Amino acid sequence: MKRASILIALMIASGLAANRTLAVLQSHTTAAALISSTSPQVRLRGTIYVSQDGAIYAISGSSVRRLALLSGGNWTQPRVLPDGSLLVIRRFDAYSDLYHVTAAGHVLSRMTSDDQSTSNSTLQLDHWILWPAIGPDGTDVSFATDAPKPAPNQGYEVDFSLWSAPLSAAFTIGDTGVTGGTRWSVPDLYTGGDIQPVPLPDGGILYSSYANTGKGTVVTVLGLQTGPASPMRSLTTPAQDCGSPAVAPDGVTVAMVCTNSGQSADLEVATLDGNALSTPRVVAANCLCNSPSWSATGDNLLYMNAADPNGNFGLWYIANAGGAHPGATRRVTDASVDLDATSAAAWSNR
């Protein structure tokens, strides 16, 4: 029997280190259909970019095309820039890099070079960059990375911290940090750290933070920082267990996934008012959902969801999710399609 879980994890360096923040664990008894071989069940305006089996696909109305990206590695986590080009992550077994590509998938630039094992002969010195997020004015990028690294030969643990850097200047991820970048967060060790940054119009940043309770357990909260040197303010409680924040273009409407200490999750929407969230409204209950993202107009919501514990992760849609009367949940992709649940769809109005 196939089991699908929104447990985030990765085994690095032949199982020497486990990090809960990098991939959906799934077991498959049959191969899922490629999204390009099916027709969207709901036709939406603009172009929606999704990730499946290491490739990026663009959904435009009733058509689906595969981006002409370089072979090798797994392409994931597309983000749309104001000019219609994309930032995408290229993942390998022990490192990942950030690329700037055209809407067709042609590489414009490789923005990081995180595989250092060939020169240093150790996986410990490779780096991860994940969850890129474009700032509101389109001039900078926020991301999670495992820099700074532990001292040499002192561990393979990957704890992510959040950084930002200008898109117009080169930045380098090294063992001591990000040259040309600004560090935002300092994670609790041995938790997985801070992930999924969302830059806000007022200059702050919203993100998922894993924290050590001191009792052998790790909890997840939605964290808010007003600046790189500011302390984190928890907008949710450990009992709510919320993550995967997505902020609409209005800068205040927040979608998030919360388990509320249960076995399934709720997709919730709330309003960010200064340093607090309003009482959330559930727009999709008791789901295996993850990775919400808003339309460019900010009134419609996409998210990944498995219809049942044995099902594929598909792309789902809620019209007017931020309004007083959200629409019904609707599946966009065919039920046979299995998408990357930790790669939020990127919705362009082009």
C-alpha cells in the first residue's frame, strides 16, 4: 500500500545525518502519471509552474509543457520574477544550487556553486540552498541555507538559517556564512532550523521555525522578524504546529498549514496585523495539504494535497480564499498525477 506523508526529511551522507526539512517521504507501488500527459481539471488564467520528478512544468489553461532545463539533478521550487523569468533550485544528493532561468527553462545564470566535495573531499563542506523567495519589489531574494557550517569534522548536522541577498550582485555561500548576503535568523541546533521565508512589504520576514523544547521534542511555529537583528516573534503556538506560510500580494493575508497536534492538517487563512495574526479561518479541513501559494491578483489560492493517505499529491485550488466566502476546494491536476508536495506552485499572470 502506498503511503503519503507530509513529514519533511532527508538522509544526508549515507544516513549519517537526518534533516526533516528537505523532502516528502513517500513509497510508491506504481509510477504516477506525468502531468504533461494529462489535462488540467480546472483551467486558470496565467501560467502556473509546478515540480514533478525533478522537472518543472508550466500549466497554461488547458496546455502543459515541460521546461527545457539542463539534464541532471532535480529541479524544484520555482519562483516567478517580475519580468516573467524564474528562480529555481537544482538539487543533487548532497547539495543544491540556485539558478535564474527563462520562462522556457533556458539558464540565464547559476547563482550559487554549492558542491565543494570535489576539492575538499568531504560531503560535510557541501551546501544547501532551498526555499527561495523574491522580495516584494523584485530586487532581492530570501532563502534558507545551512551556512554557517559546524567546525570541520565536528558533525554533518544540517540546520537552516535564513538569509537575504540582492539579485543584482553576486553572493557566495561558504562555511562561515553568505558573502554578499545578510543573515536573518539563528536556528536551534539539531532541529532542522528555520525554513520557508516570506519577505513582507514592510521589510520584515515571515517563516517556519523549528524549535527545541528541551524535552527531546521539536515544535514548529510561524515566526516573524521585523529586521535581520530583531528577535523572532512567534505568531502561532507549538500546539497549533503551523508552517508553510504564504502571503498574498496585499502583504497581510496569510495562508498556512496547521496540524493542531492532530494526524491530518488544516489549510488556514488569517490576517497579519502588526505583530499578531487574527483568528484563522479554515479553508480546507482534515487534509494532507502543504505548500500554499497565492495568485498574482491575491484572491485565489493553490496548494498541494493528497485526497487520501494512499493518494497522489495533486494541485488544488480555492477561489476567493482570502475573502469572507471562499469557494469550494477543487482539484486542478488529474488524480493520477503526483507532484512534489514541498515545492509550492508559482503563479504568473503572464
